Amino acid sequence: MDDQNSQVQNAVFDTIYQFATQLQNASEPFINEVRNV
């Protein structure tokens, strides 16, 4: 049961981490534009 729990937590963490990375990559050009103004 604990094994299954940690597997689910790892999967959730991986998904959130990937989403955060994509979000950061997507926002970088926007942030750079704002800084350049």
C-alpha cells in the first residue's frame, strides 16, 4: 500500500514538475521582453 502511495506521489510530482518547466520555458521570452522595455 505504501509502495502504491509513493508511486502515485511520484507520478503527480513528475506531472507538476513537467508542467512547471513548460510554463517557465513559455514565460521566458515574455519576461525578457518586459525587461527590455
